[in-house]
Amino acid sequence: MPTPFLLCNRCLRDAKVHAAWTVNDGEAVCIRHAVIDFDIDDDMDEHELYEKIYSDLWESGFRNVY
């Protein structure tokens, strides 16, 4: 995990701690919340997006991401 890192604001509101990997509308968000913000209607398309993001992070050396 790169340091310093941000925490996902939405997860913190739910009493969870997950690293933020991007910013959306000025709010630091984790991968799960970033994908939710895409508002994809098809579950398979959503799954493929998760798979692509996690695969790219894995190849970049980030092995244990949420």
C-alpha cells in the first residue's frame, strides 16, 4: 500500500477501514464504492470491471487490496 494513503470516506461512515484508491466528486473512495458509482445495470459487466481493476492492481504490486 502506498504511503501516505487515504481511507474511503464511505467505509469509515460504516465503521470499516478500507484504503481509498480514487477520488469521486471530491470524496476519497475504495474500489467497491468507485465501481458502485459507475451505476452499472449489468452484474456481469460490474464483475468484469472489478476483475480488471484488481488484476491491474495485482500486476502493479498491490496484492492485498479491497
